[in-house]
Amino acid sequence: MAYIEQVFREEYGRIIATLIRVSGSFDLAEEALQEAFVVAVSKWELEGSPDNPGAWLTTVAHRKLLDALRRDRTRTDKQAELTYESSRLQPYVEPELFEDVVEYSDDRLRLIFTCCHPSLTREAQVALTLRTLGGLTTTEIAHAFLVPEATLAQRLVRAKQKIRLAGIPYEIPSLDRIADRLLAVRAVIYLIFNEGYTASAGQSLIRNDLCAEAIRLGRVLCELLPDEPENLGLLALMLLQDSRREARVNEQGELVTLEEQDRSLWNAAEIEEGVNLVQKALRLRRVGSYQLQAAIAAVHAEARAADQTDWRQIVALYEELMRITSSPIVALNHAAAVAMADGCEKGLALIDAIGAGGALQNYYLFHASRADLLRRLHRHDEAVAAYETALSLTTNHVEQKYIRRRLAQRAPPNVL
């Protein structure tokens, strides 16, 4: 059973993309693939798994899909029903049964762009991507994002209806549109990762399943478009951040800051892969924000100890990132790096300048970062007020516990 679940995770996105192409229907494709997995459970346990489980499942799912379409044709007696939901998708063609390796690449790429179409809301893009490409159940996605299952189910239904009624094409965008659409795809994948890396709410800081799923989707994107340096940068960034996962929370379930982390717990394999991907991406000489963020993460990863971190290089990378990305959060991170490189006074002055604009007043890390520098400068009353504001703005229990502990200790904490 464990093997079948592994195959399910690995093959779901590949197969569902092909089934959607030939049927024109998300729902029919999902139903056919679910039925194929039910057959696999009983048949593989008795006879053993096939040499190519993906091809086997695709063949069975195609048969199930044909059966459903034939039943539908019999009921309606209308030839048009063969395309089921959307005449704008590629027309249905009765497929050959696959016995050898099946080519999925173009189908998965079409599906990624369909799930992340700009006419869908970001919430719908995330849910549809995890459901179709990731194969996560409605229950799993709802649990991961702390929303009721009924709400998530409706979100998926509305997304599929939008695709059908608005005639969203199941296609790879033209060259003049692909760059903007790729921005949305990468943003969705990174949003999934960030929700796993630092959960917005709940009892746990990290949700390993979401981190793993985002990294897997990042690998798929790199596989499909290997010459896009920002795809490589995104995957590198996620790997380098994920490499610190085991060190971010201690045995008591408490947050451990980057400066205090036991670096022997960092995942060396992920660091090596991430650094290599950063170098490969930068050699393509089309630098983007994900590559720069990954380069910053690589500088942290390559420091054997916190006090050996090359903060001046990090400051320089953040300055380049600010040049191409106008974001108050990037500016905040730059200010924190300046504090470490050139002193807390300079960093605090930059943070206060950012705060004057008001864009980060509801961002808990703005107040937590400011409090840290104030405490280091022994301006304790101001630090306490900043920490209390930060505490009121975070809904994650691990982060709340960290801030309360720092307030109770009334000692200079480390940078978050």
C-alpha cells in the first residue's frame, strides 16, 4: 500500500494532465484516474506491480475514461457530448493504449498554466495546482491551509467552472505572454512553500508536506523549462531554506533563530544541490529575484558559523534585489543585513524610514525586527512596545511563544 501511495504522488500530475487533454474535463479525468488507482490496489497486491506503473495506470485510466464517455454518449445520443465540458480544449480523440513510456511534458506544462491562469484568484490557483498537479485530496489541502473542507471544495468547483465558462484555453501561452504567466506559476509554487515553511497560523511552525510538495512542483517546472534561470533560482531558494528545517524548532517545540541554530542539523545534500542550482542559474546571465534570494540563502548556508556570515555580500545582494524588485519586505531584510554588517544604529534608521511609509504596520516581522535592534541598543521600553505589537500581529503559536519568551527574559534576543 505504501508503494501505491508513492506512485500516486509521483504519477498523479503526469497522468491527470494527459487525461484532461484528451477528455476536456477536470472532473472526468480525476474520476477515471481514481478508478484506475482502485484497480491498482487490488491487482498489484495480488500480481505485483508492473515494470512501468505510470504507463500501466495511464492505460487503465484511459479505458475508464472511454467507458465514461461512451456511457455519456449513450445517455444523450449527442455526438457533441464526447468533448464533455469544453470545446475550447483539445478535441477528444480515442487514445491508443500505452505499453511503453508515455510522454507527459507538454501536457503537464499546459496544466500548470491552466491552473495558474491570471483570471483565477490566487486562492483558486493554489488549490487547483495542489489538487491536479500534486494529487492532494480536498481534505489534505483544506487541512494544510486551515480552511473548512466545504470551503475548499467550493473553491475548486468555482475554479473549474471558471475555466469552463470563461473558455480558458488548455495550452502553453505564446512567447509574448509566457514570461508574465511564468511569474504567476512561480508565485503560486513559492506561496505553497512559504505556507509550509512558516505556517501563517496554527500550532506548528513548519508543515513538511507543503514544503515537500512545493519543492516537487519546482522540480517539475525545472524539468519542463530547464533553460529558465528563475525556475532554477526558485528551486534553489526552496532547497536552501528547507535545508534548515530540522534546526528551526527545538525539542520543546520552540523557534530557534538562524543565529542560534545547530548547523550540523542542516541538510548538506539540499545545500549542495541548492548552491549548484544558483551557480547554474547565474551563469545564464538573466538575473531575477528568485536567483538573488537563493544567492543570499547560499551565503548563509556556506557560513560554518553565524559569526562567519559574509554580511557585506548579503547587503550587496539585497541592494541588487531592491534594484529590480520594489518591495518594502525586501527593504526590511536589507536593513536587517545592514544592521549586522554596519551596526544596529544604521539598521534601525533604515527600518524606521521604511516604517514611515506605513506599508509594514501590520507585518509582524517589521515590529519584531525593530524590537530586536532596540533591545540590542538597550532601549528596552521601546523594544517591549515593539515586541508587544509584533505579538498582537502573529497567529502562529510557535512564533507567539518565542516573542513571549523574549519579553520574559528581557535580554537581547537574536535576529529573527
